[in-house]
Amino acid sequence: MLDDLQFDVFGPLTVRRNGELLEIPRAKHRVVLAALLLHAPRALTAEELIQQLWGGEPPLTARKTLQGYIARLRKLLGAEAVVSRASGYAIAIGAERLDLDRFNTFLHKAELTTEPAERARLFRSAMEQTNGTPLVDIPSEYLQQGDGAALLERWLNATESWADAEMAVGRHAEVLPRLRALVSEHPFRESAWGRLMTALYRAGRQGEALAAYQEARRLLADELGVEPGEELRAAHGRILAGPARSTAQPAPPRSAPAGPRPGAAGAPARRGCPYTLPPGLAEFARPGIEADLIRRLRDVSREGAERTAAQTLNLYGAAGVGKTTMAVRVAHAVSPAFPDGQLYVELQRGDAFREPADVLGELLRALGVGPGAVPADSGERVALYRGLLSHRRVLIVLDGARDEAQVRPLLPASPTCAAVVTSLEMLSTLGGTRHVRLGLLTAEESREILARILGRERVAAEEGAARDLVRYCGRLPLAIRIVGARLLERPHWRLETLARRLESERRRLDELAVGDLGVRDSLAVGYAALDAPERRAFRLLSLLETASFPVRVAAAALGLPDDRTEETLERLTAQHLLEADFVKGSGVRFSYHPLVRLYARELTFDVDPMRSRHGAVQNALAAWYARPAGALVPLRATPSASGPAARAEAVAAAGPLPPELGFTA
């Protein structure tokens, strides 16, 4: 029901029903919803929404595609939430259901109030409705530059007005975490720096206030080539003129360094060198990529004094390609360049992704903050975390990220730090990030890994069997490691013995498992991230035994329009469950990695009824058969792990097959 929905546009765009989070995984759907929420209850025309989605270069099917997005949102939220009007589309919700409306209500009252305590209370209530920078996970540059930019400026102004109101009633120390976070995320906003300096000064921390001015001055000069403006210089002059005006906290001795005092709440118990990296894997061979990543991180360390932002590397790619292994090996290799620490955290445990606040607690404890001193508020955790990393040289490894919203609070702000983030999908909207896609191994790299695990003599003695093993593994690093581990614990096996076992497609995934490693389990992570229609497509399209297929054939197999099918295929590609390639004269074509195809076929024979499987094959054949004879591509329905009976049923159900299609059982 509509009454159960709650919408938030501050921080990542979120929707909750009865307190439970509703997933809206597709970026275009979030763009449409964000645009409607920012204008609620006013309707937006189709042209306005198309502009938000594609800017000045919309596709020919833009209007039809938009209608599909609206239909999907209605299915998720309810038809009564997203309504059609004569002028376009609107979101129909009560003001109390949207954090932006509640924020605006308190903010308007605060701006009209002159009594200091009440003014501070109202501004505080306004800020309590927000969860950080608005729309941080919305990729639309038009939304961010237009309506989103206006909302961001309003939020920034409100944050500064809140700080002024709180300081007017003596709450100087209380505003520091949020102001520190503000200047970290918006380092060129002089008005925010001025308020941070004032809060530090009035809280009795004059040395830190002066240090903040020098940091702001350096950032402005290095990045923009300008000196601080009149407002910031005036704040600096007031701090120099005399002692702090409040004795709420005693000023530190002149010899004390800036930063948290030992023993203070949130202060690290020791500086030390926190080190939580797991052991590196020696049996790994990607020398070219590894050397390049090591060089990049070492360059970041050497250039740290000149940089104005921390450097982030995003290693992304399919399950099993060695993202974690590469990240850990590189982190070990560059550890001398980050003498203050190298921290590693897993962002996913089991099937669940961890909340940023939980991860921040782990990082703060690793940095020496006592369990009782970790702030409860997530914003304060971010501010303390980034403050502790300021001017340190620390490398952070964030393994298994879900998306940008999970990662942003965990990235250091100091230019002396760096982060390595691994993920299935490219985290394309993370600023200041270099993206590196890890693909399959070469045949030579695959054999080198086997040689490092088993010994070069054992591999050289059966070169032919070694080539077969690499081929059956599809040059997937995880599969190669599993094969090496199985042969290592069975020294009496010949390589040919395991190669014969892997030859059978029916049992190949069963063989590619050892200990806690398994190709099937690894692929299940990407599959679990899909919604129901995407899972159905992933399963059924695996029945098409062709090197690749276009959108049109996939649409016929699935019984869906081309635009919806294309969106589904792109999502599967983003999760690396499909590969996409542009073929001259044919456009974009999609294909499966051999092991991924086997996994998908297992699922389709376990999940999809016989009628669905037969229908997908027949419809795909009809789509191919409708093409001119010269354009036909060989296609055959492939048996699943269910054996000969399943092969026979697929062929029989498909009916008479045109011989030119090369359809075989």
C-alpha cells in the first residue's frame, strides 16, 4: 500500500515499505524516480524525463523505453504511487513520506525563527531528516547539474546555517564531526572551512583551527591557484587575535600536535602501523597487470604531497578472475610506500553485504580507537575515520563492494592515502578512481600457474594434458587454482586423469571444487544479485548453443520486447554473466563463458518447466529461420546436466529443424 512507503533522497536514493528496503537496482529506474521525487507532487512531462535520462541524444525508442521504466516502477511501488496525468507522470505521496519534504518544512520554520535555542532546535531537526549528500548514487549528469545541483546547494547552505545556530547556543564541539565531513567532501567550499575553524577556535582548540586554515589555503592554492577569500582570511585573523572564547575544552599545549589528544574520546590509543592484510597468494601469474598496478600505487605515494585527493583503484571483473588475489598481492608489494598501515576489510559476508557504518567501526578499531570510543552516529564515524587518516600514509583494501554507495563513506580523504576496491561491476561514479578490468588468463599464464602449484617437471611431462586442463577451465583463474590444488593433494594422479574427468560437461562443475573453493559457488554470487526476470533470461538463453546471439534472437527466446531484452542483457553483462562484443555488420552480440553456460543450464533444468525451455528454443529458432538464408548462424539446443533423456525431449519438442541451421542434439 502507498501508506507503507518511505522515500529518501539524501544520501543514496532509498525506498522502504514497512521499514524493509526495496531494491531498485537499475540506474535508469533510479534516475526516473529521483526526478519525480524532486518535483513531487508536480508532474514531469515525458520530454523532461527523457532529458534527465539521456540528455540531448536520446535513442529512437526513448519514449517507449521510458514507458517501460514507468511500468517497472509501478510494479515495484504500486500503481497508486506513480500516476499518469495529462501533463506527464508524477509521484503521489504525502509530505511526511519523503525526507526532502520533512527537511524543507523544518528548514522553513528555522529560517523564520529568531529565538536562538528554538532556531537551533529547528535546524537540528531539519538536518536529522538527511543522511548526507543528496542523490549520491544517481548517475544522471543532467539531474546532478540541474535539479540535483540546486538541492545540493540548499543542503550545504542548511548545514552551515545549522552549524551557526548550534554555535550560537554554545554547542561548538558538537558541530565538529559534521563540519569535518563537509570539508572532506567539499574541500573548496571556503564558507565550510571558515565555520570549521570557528568551531575549533571556540571549543578551545586554537592550534587545530590554525592548522585547518593552512590546509584550506594549500588546497585552494594547489588545485585552483587562488588565495583564501575575505571571509576565510577574516576568520583566520580573529583566531590569531586572541585566546579561544570558550573554556568548554582546554586548549592543548603549544607543543602538542594537531589532532585528537591521547585518551580523548575517539582518539587512537597508539599510532603504530595497523596491518590487517591476509597472506598473499604466491601461485599467481599476471605479471603485466600486476606490475602496472604496483607502479600506479607507488606513484600515488610519491606524489602524495602534491595531490589534493586520495587515489582509488577499482579492480572489477567476473567472479573467479582473481580480483581479491590481485588486490592483496599488490597491497603487499607496495606496503613500504604506506608505512602507517595497510588495512583489509571484506564488504560482503556470506550472501549479505555489510553496512558502511559496520565496516567503519572495524576500520576505526584497527586504527586504535577503543570499542567504547567508536561513535554511534555514522556521520561521526566517517569524520573520525577521515580525521585519523589525515596526513598518514595508509592503504585501504575494500574487497567485494556492492556499489558506490557502500564504498563512498569508506574512502580516505587524505591525499597521502590510497584505496583498492574490488567489485563485480565497475564503480563508474566514484570520483578520482582508476578502473581496471580483470579478464581471463592467457593460455601461457594459466600453464604458469599450474607449474607454480605442481612443479614445472610434472607439467612439462604432460604438456598435452596441461593444455586440455586449461581449455576445460576456460582460462578462469579460480578454476585453474582448483585444478592445481586437486592434483597437488593427489600426487599419484596423472594430469590426464583429471583432464578425462573434466571432459564430461555433465560433471565438470562438480569436479571444479576443492575445500572451500568452487566455481559453482563463485558464480552463484553474481546470480544472486539479479532480479527474477534477469535470472530467467540468464537460465533460458543458455540453451542456445551458438557462439553468440543478438538482442533480436534473445528477445524471441524470452518472449519480450527488444528494448526490455537489451536492458536485461546489459545487466547480465555488467554482472559478467554474459560477454558483449561489437561485430561489424551484426552489431552487439552476447555470449557465455563456457563454465558460466554450464552453470546456467544446470539452473534452467532445475528451475524452468519443460514448456518454458522448449518455447525458448523454438522461438529462437523461428527468429533465426526468419532471416535471409545467407545470414543464418548455426544454432543447436544443448543438453543440460540432466542427461540423454533431457537431450531427447529438447530435440523432440523443437519439431522439424531446418538442416541449414546446424541444429544437433
